[in-house]
Amino acid sequence: MENGKRQNPQGNLSNEKFDKRGGRMYEFVVNGKKVQTDENKKLMEFLRDDLHLTSVKDGCSEGACGTCTVLIDGQKKKSCVVPLAKVDGKSIVTIEGLTERERDVYAWAFAEAGAVQCGFCIPGMVISAKSLLDENLEPSSADVKKAIKGNICRCTGYVKIEEAILMAAKIFREKTQVPKVECKGLVGDNLKRVDARDKVLGDAIYTNDMYPEGMLYGGAYRLECARALVKKIDISKALEHPEVEAIVTAKDIPGKRYIGHIIKDWPAFVAEGEETRYVGDALVAIAAKTKQGLKEALSLVEVDYDELEPITSPEMALRADAPNIHEKGNVLTKEVLVRGEVDEAIKNSKYVVTHHYSLPFTEHAFLETESALAIREGDDGIAIYTTFQGIYDVKKECAELLGLEPEKVRAVCKYVGGGFGGKEDITVQHHASLLAWVTHKPVKVTLSRKESIRIHPKRHAMEMDFTTACDENGYLTAMRAELVADTGAYASLGGPVLQRACTHAAGPYNYQNSEVIGTAVYTNNPPGGAFRGFGVTQSAFATECNLNELADLVGISHWEIRYRNAIEPGQVLPNGQIADEGTALKETLLSVKDFCENEPYVGVASAFKNSGIGVGLPDVGRCKLFIDNGIIEIRAGAVCMGQGMATILIQIVCETVEVSPDCVRFAEPDTSLAPDSGMSTASRQTLFTGEATHQASLNLKAALNEKTLDELNGEIFYGEYFGKTDPMGSEKENPKSHIAYGYATHAVALDENGKIKKVVASHDVGRAINPRNIEGQIEGGVVMSLGYALTEDFPLKDGIPTAKFGTLGLFRSTDVPEIESIIIEKNPSPLAYGAKGIGEISSIPTPPAIQGAYMKLDGKFRTSLPLDETAYRKKK
């Protein structure tokens, strides 16, 4: 144990020079206009904070992500690392400075190609594209990949961005007009994303793009260690800073101090006399007039603390002499699922394989960091504008913190720059709301990339032991699994993630003997929470890799063992649920069969993933259609973080009501207008809020039999869909755990050098509301999991993340192989026209398919991620 008094654990901020006068006047041109300043700050900060050119996005401030790319004298540069002294006398161009011709071409091309999802990276991509096309109007695919190599995209997988740039090049090269394409917007049409143009041109407003008059900058003070006893917090020096407007600690919270989705175990502030549980714990929050003032004030906070040895693994946490991280102990939850006679079945099986698997934490790496702007409304209310995946959760948690009635709190979701599950936990919203409440002024809190990496929950690291058995013909007979999840310092969604990992552990196959034991364990690492795949990514890797070895023992192909065991309609899944008639796993397998048979080094894996929360928990989609002067306005609390929610709901309205897309718009999620549609999680929104929108549309359609839209002006039509399921441990022989399942098969081919040559991803989506949108989701999920399988890592030292954004191992454009998406539609369900979720399952089968491909190449059976001894990663 170390005793310490650390004045400045915020990265030696007191020794930095914040916006110091350069001693001279800098003069340069921005988008054709001459500007002057005597502050030698970073160019990105000047463009955003002084000129409010918010197409220039702050993704990392480290020169790694490319969201802030601009042209300086015609050369693309990352403006976050360029000081104003370096642009003196030069000319800068941002998206706002493009010609109208350029703006029209890029907006059309990116929308037409389906290259826009969350949109946060797109203005930077366009600037990189312009840099290329200004020099070369006949670029090859390789040229385009190289041109955008410095621009990270976490949503699209780059495929459609490359297509868009080539389309733009053709328009410029041939000097043709931008095509005008009419689309009825019906279910099955490739309606362009309704928000694409605004995102491409930088007009879409994300939370950090908001600058209300009188706004203060907020931030939190945290220690530089994972576990410490806080003895005394001294804010006296910080209070003396002339720009400080307010400082709050645990004792200043008027309501409930603890937050959390399900279990309220996460303090908004750690108080004196308490222990911090991870490096992201806040002790103090400060509001100041400027960013500079905020940084300086944070550096003046003094804390007396004893640094304690952190518990950095479940193994440490489960020792008898381990200190309790929480009062109830170090086990968050345990799941035990048993079906059939496992011991007997394994004993009588011809082949049995057992392996231990180790999977790491993973960082979401969404391009937009967490941000919230809170503004007092009247004497007793507050509005919170934020980037989040569920506005009603923000409303509830902040109301509890402030001690307000829920109706006094309004939550509004602005455009969300990626989520993938990483924006399901409160991170900045509560601090912004408390500071705004105290100061009576607007307060914005935005995490730096370093803070984001340290603070928000990650994909769970898991240690797993899997045993899988089959008969002499390769038919599965039984499986046994034990999973231990590192849930980090707080519960977050560790319980539900563990549940999904366990309920899907046996895979989408037809056998009935399974035993799964799962344990989620508290540590002093960053929390484990929701991440695309929601636990199934981890357990599917283990079960699918075991199948690869079983196939080799039986003497059949990796494809064949899956086809022989694939669940069919009417059969019973290992969890007891009867597969419905929309089940199309075998169809996905058949669609990749030729590819698997014609490639020498090919791996294949299948998966299934639930749509909806399920397991007996309340799960409701809701929607209101408001008629506004002939326009149908969709009001739903469903957040779009890139999956295209607004476009999908518009297509459902167009299909049902038989109107043009021009007659429909989507209102930003706002708790004062939209009903609670639940969290954008569990691949649920297209099905649940989609069906609610369908029901509201049917009600509107019935009204239109008697009146016109103009005559219905001001009226509201409501729709709701409740997904009824059976709880965990149901005594039913065949419980219905989830409303629907999506199924998928991915096949991955390597070249002889071990580089990925091609990925074929086949998905049973039920019904493709927008096929181009589905393709983008598949491509993005595949590329995200290529990184998970091959290059991404999240190293920790004493519980503290050591990676920067640029060292996370994210795939870049030049890393991406050919990806073929196959869409299988076979679902007679009337719910949301038969659509199932696609967002999560698209990331699940890729890693085990890659593992199988490397088995074919070198015969080695790999059991950890990222995979060792590949063309992408040397041996550890």
C-alpha cells in the first residue's frame, strides 16, 4: 500500500500551456475568408470552438482517427495536431468550403452507395476523397483504400465508402449531372438514408457540436490508479480559479448517488472515506467558462489517498482472502442452465473435445466520444441533450440523481456517432445535469478519447472451458461449458451479457444435452458491459472452434458437421425453444457451400442471436405518428446510432399507409414528444419499434378511409408491440426465450500467405426492409470482427488501459478483404413485415471461421483472441 497526495493526476495538466498567446497575430484563410487570432491553439479547436465549423469532428485529438481532416494549401492534414502557428499565411478548406457541385456529388454518391451509417467519420472521409480526386479522377480501388487509410470508420467496414468515392470520381470525370433517383420507399426498396446528406456535408448536429450562449465546460477529476482509499478531497485551490463557476462532489448530490441499469452499484462520485473501484471513478466535477480554465482547475484539485493493490482478474477476485470490491462480495451473478443427461451423453459419445479459451476485453472505439449538454428549463426542470442508446434511461437516471420527478427531466438524443453497446451506460450525462442544475447555466461535458477509453464499459473478457461431443457420424450429442466473465468494477449489463453467452453457448444446433455454468466476477478493471454480440461473440467462438476439431476427428468437412446438425423449423433448440418456420440456418449454409468447397484454406462458422430482450422481461416497442400539415412525423424513442432506424421506420410507414417518403419524417428522440421505445440494444428496434410503427400506421390508414391527411392535422396515432416471452428457468418443456432469432453463416478464405482473401457472410434476416442497409450492417460487423479476431487488443496494467486510439489495432481501409453479403429472406411472420435484427449477429461468426481457416492452413488449433502466429500478429 502506498500513501500519496497527488495534486494533479490528470496528466500533469498544470505543466501544460493552454492556449497561451503566441506573441504575434496569426492570419490565414478558412473557406475563402480571412481570419486572425493571437492564440496558438490547435487548428481543430479554433475551427470548432471559435468558428463553429462543426463538420470538423473531434474523434481522438491524437492524430489517429481522421475525423478532423481538412485541406491545408490543398494537402490533407489532421487538424487536431496542427498548431495555428503552422497555418499562418495558408489556406484551409473544410466541408463547408466545398463548391456546391462538390457538395452535391459527394452527398449523392455517399447516400447512393449506402456509405453513411453513424456519419461521424464521413466529413473527414470526404476531405480525403477530395484530396485524392483533385489529383486523380481515375483512381483504382487500391488508390481509394490508400487515400482513406488515415480515416477510421467503425460502422461501415469501408466497403461502401470506397464505392462512393469511385462513384463520385466517375461523375467528376465524365462531367455529368448528379442522377435523380425516385424511390417509393416501400419495404424491400433501397431507400437512401434520410439523414445521409446532412451527415456527409457536416450539417448533422452531434452533441459536441452544440454551443448555446453562456455555455460552460464541465469535466471530472479522477485518480490515476485503479483502487485507492480516498482520505480527503481538497478543492479550495480550484475554487479560487477565476473561470470556475461550480465544483461538486458526492455531498452535493441532491438525490440518489448510485446509478446503474439494473443494479445501482456505480457511484456518481466516490466520497471521502470510500474506495475507488477503477480508474474511471469520478471524485469531483467542475464547470468553468473555457476549456482552458477547466483543465487548469482540474489540475488544482488535491486528494489525499492510499493507493491499494488492485484486483485485476476473476482468479484474484475469487480467492478466499480477496477483499470485497462490493459489499455483497466479488460475484455479480451466476447462471446454471442444464438440459438433458449430459454426463451420460458425453460418456457414450464417440468423439469428445475439450478446450480452454481466453478472450480479451475489447474497446468499442466508436468515433464520437461521450458527450452531454444540460440546460435548465424553467425553475424546476432540466433538458439533457446527449449521445446515448436510450433516452428514457438518461431521463430516469438523471432524475434520480437530481432528486426530481421524472416529468421535470427531458432527454433528447442528438445524432449518435456510433455506439455498438458502448453508450448504454451513463458516463457524462449525470455530471452535466448536476453542474447545470447548480450553476443555472448550460454545461457541456465531453470525454477526451483517453477518458473514453478508460471510463466506458468494454466487451467482457472471458475464460471458458468447453466440452463438445458427437457420434461417429458427426451428430452432436452433448456439450458442457463453464464461463467466467470479468465484469470489471460495476455491474453495468454484466448479468444479461452472461445470460446471453450461456443461453447461446450450445449454438444453433439440434441436440438436447447441455450444461452451462456461467459466473460474472467483479474486478478493479474497467466495467464489462454491452458490446455488439452481447456475450454470444465469446461463447460462439468456443463452441464453433470445438466443432472444427470434431469435424476433423469424424473425417468430415467443417461445413458438413454444421449442416448435419443445423436447426430446422419445428426442431428444438438446445435451450428448449422450438425453432419457428422462419428459421433459415440451413439456407445460409447452403449459400456458402460452393465457396467452402472451392477454397483450399477456408473456415466456416454459424451462429444465432436473439432479437429482443426476451427471457420473460418486459420488452415493448412504441410509436406515435403525429400529423403535421400533411406530413407524417414519426415520434419514437428508438435511437439510431448508425443502424438506419429512421429510414427503416419511414419505409414501414410508406408500405403500410401507401404514401411517398416525401410525406414522412422522423423526429429526433425526445422524451417530451416520443414514447418509450426501449434501449437500442439486443437487435430489437427494427422488430419491436418497427412493429409498433406498423400498428400506428394501420391506425392511421384506417382513419384515412374517412379523412385526408390535411383533415387529420394535429392528430396522433399510437402503436405498441409487447414481446411476450418466458422467464429463465421456466418449467415449460419448450419455453419461448425470445421472440425471434436471426441465423448466419460466415466463410473466410485465406491465401497461401495467411492473409484473408475473401469473406462470404450469409444472413437469415427474416425480411430485408432495406437491402443496402442490411449489406452495410453485415460489412461493418464483419470488419469489426476481423479486428477482434486478428489485431485488436485492450492491454491493461494494474487495471489501467494502456492503449491509445491509434494502438487499439483497429482495421483500416487497406486491411479489408473482399466481402460478399448474402441475404436470406424466409420469414412468414407479420411482425415488422418479417424483419429480424442484424446489428449484433453480423459480428459473431467471423472469428471462429477465421480460426478454422488457419487450422486448414497450418494445422494449429488456436484458443485465444487475437489469434497468434498469423500474417496479422506475431506469436505472443
